[in-house]
Amino acid sequence: MHELDDIIKGCQKMDRKAQKVLYDRYSPILFGMAMRYASCASEAEDMLQEAFINIFKHIKQFEGHGSFEGWMKRILINAAIGYIRKHKKHINDSFDDIQEIKIKDTNFETRDFTKEELMSTINELPEGFRLVFNLYAVEGYKHREIAEMLGIQVGTSKSQYSRARKILMNKLQVLSKMPEDRVT
């Protein structure tokens, strides 16, 4: 049972073997996604667990239109947003504790950043900034969609994205000037 359609049909019939195959196939992808929204691995695991509970609960509603993986990713994003709301994380981060940083030169040294360096830098953003940045820059949602998902104003989404981008640019500028052997 390895064809996706067969796995989905099995999951729709609540077949535990099909559910395990689906989980084993997609949990690494969805966990990686959850790590973009979580501040630690245990939070990402909680988000992943909640997402799979909802995937299995609502899989009968998937009618085969569009990407199944995209459908699951949307459920994970909703689980991540729900987790952040439930645990009283701040979606509307205050700007008071953020120093406004002006970037003089956005031309980085001739050094490429590793995926780990980029992920680490993004994860250093305040919670709300990171959430909006990931939804807009990584997932490709429009600010209007983000505002609806998070219950914020479109202007707030745009502002948080802009400030997140400035903070990231500054951090990457600093990182680009560090010798590669000193970067952890």
C-alpha cells in the first residue's frame, strides 16, 4: 500500500496501517515546516501531533482536488497558529523591545548562507514577526490571507513582515562579516 490514492482511501476508512504509512511518509516534511513556527522541537512536535489528528479526522473531506500535500500543509499551518494562540504567544509583537536597525549596505560578503544559518536567523525573530514572515515569504500567502488567519489588520501583517525583513537583513549582514569557521 504505497500509492498515495490507496493510502488516502485507507485513511478515510480509518485503517491504522494506512495512517501509519501516511504519517511515516509525511511527518518529516510537516515537522520541518512546524519548526519554522515553533520556538523549540517539543513545540513543533505538539503542532505536528495536532495537525495529524486533524488530518485523520478530516481526511474524508479531501476529495482529490488539488495537492494532498498542500492540503496537509494548510492543516499544519492552522495547527501552528492554533498552538500559538492557545499558549498565549504574541501574534502582535510589540515593537518596544526591538531596536530599529538601519541597513546601510544590503550587499552581503561573497558568502552563501547555509539552510541552517537562515533557519536559525529566522527562528531568532520575535514570535509574531516569525509567524508573518514564514506565512508570507516561505508559504506564499498574501497579506490579506494572513490577516484573516491571524485575526489582525492587513497593515499589521505588512508592518510585521517589513520589520521582520529588516531585522533579518541586519542579522544576515552581521553574519556575512563573520569568518565562516566562527559561525555556529
